[in-house]
Amino acid sequence: MNEKLLKKAFEYAKEIRNNAYAPYSHFLVGAALVTKDGKIFTGCNIENASFGLTVCAERVAIFKAVSEGERDFDFLVVVTDTNPPASPCGACRQVIREFGKDMEVVVANLKGDMIKKSLSELLPDSFGPEDLI
Ligand code: THU
């Protein structure tokens, strides 16, 4: 992972977190997804009065990127205001898995603490597209 790009993605994730629409949980999350060719797609969580319709920051970033034709991802940065930084929920882990069995996930907080994890560590023995063939 390119450290300069990591720093940039972290700043993007921190910034986009301010756009989180979280009037129910007040838990703001920002994400920045970096493609293999260095493009960055951001996302924040978007809640709904019908709570189950809430979409997490990670999935917003992934869906934005995929809808723009991107599928080759290098790493994902997730920023929360927690200590230690919070990890992606189970649903997001499965959506990340679809596009990156070995994707690196960096969980970070506003202070700048960063923990690098791999998707296979977060979601071992996973089910993915190859299993359908
Ligand atoms: N949330 C995320 O955006 N990403 C996660 O991985 C965990 C949870 C959001 C969903 C909801 O808006 C709020 O955080 C509290 O669960």
C-alpha cells in the first residue's frame, strides 16, 4: 500500500464523514475506496426513518465506484470517531468480499490512529463469486 495514497484516502474519508446523514444513531462514518490505478471514491453512512434502509459508508463508496465502472480495488479506509477505530459491519464485509478477496481495509479514527486489516482476516472462510461457478 502506497503510504502517500493512504494518507490522502484517510483525509478524504475524514472529510466525507462530515456529510454522514445519521440523525438517529449520531454515529458518523466516512469511507474512501482506492482503485488499483489510484482513483478515490468516497462514501458516508445514510440513515433512514425506516431504520433497516440505512446504508453504511463502506457500501456507499463501493456502489459509487462500481456504478462508475470500477472493479479493481486496492484498499479501503474507514474513519469513525472511536477508540480503537471501528471495523466494518458484517454486511459491508460481504460486499467488500465481492470485489476483493484480499482487499486491505484500514480502520482509522479522527486522531489518525490506523489499523491495517485484510478482508480475509475480517471475513474468514468467505463465500464469494467463485463459489457459484
Ligand atoms: N455504519 C457504517 O456506516 N459502517 C459500518 O461498518 C458500521 C455502521 C453506520 C450505520 C449507521 O448509520 C451507524 O453507523 C450506526 O450503526
